Amino acid sequence: MIGLTSLWINRQMIVSPEINPRRAVFVLGKIDEILSWEKTKDQEKDVRFVELGEYLCEVRAKQHWRVEKLTSFDNFLEKRFPESRRKAYYLMAIHENLTRVAKPQLREVDWSKAVELVKVARKDGEEFDCATWLHKAKELPKEGFKTEVERYLTGKETEP
């Protein structure tokens, strides 16, 4: 699972990071702004997934959720993503694994194709050819791209 909210070493909790309340309020506000914007702009919402993933990673890493008196990052996600936290974790994985892809280029594909790019990036590591895969993501329809990724990962032809 992506993102541990606490670690135990020798039965002692690791010290929580120092919280910058001003930055935390800013980041939490940005997340709320993007989520409310998504609800009103269904056709355009997939463009801001890059920014949302970046902010979610920061909230998890710097524990900004504590500003709202929440007990864990999962509680934060339950509050912001009541229908499913899976999308939030996908967006964070995109931010963490597609660092070599320029944000403007990544915005040109929707988040579901970016999730497929993450699978390839994880498999290839430093050898990930982001330009080729990004081109395929832009050119192919969603299901065609998903099939291409599956074929690459397994080495087998798959049924559409």
C-alpha cells in the first residue's frame, strides 16, 4: 500500500515533522479548491490531476492533515474522497513515479492513462522511455493504450 502514516521502530513512534501551519492551510485549501472545481467542471477536471497529486503527496509527507485535528492521513482522504480513496492514491502514484514527464505534457493525457504510464515507469525504472510512452498515451484511445501497456508488461496479447 502506498503511504504509511506512521512507523514504529523499537516500539517508539518516529517524531512527527514540524508543521508550518500557514503552508498546511494553503495546501489543504488548494486541495479543497481543486475538488470543488472538479465537481462543477466534469469535462475539464482531468487537467488538474497532476497538481492534485502533488498536493496530496505533500499533505501525506508533511502531515498537514493534523491542522484539521484529524488522526491520520486515511481520515483526511475519507473526508475529501468519500466515494473512494483509490483515485487519491492513483494521483499520488502518478506524482511520485512520473517525475521525468513534464507537467504540461502529462496534463495532455487524462489521469487514467497516467495510471497506466505509472505501471510502465515502475517496471522500467531508470530505463523508462517517457517520450515514447507519452506519445502512445496521447495517440491511442484509453482502452487501446491499456491493452498496449498490458501487452508490454506481460509480453502476451490480450483480448480487448
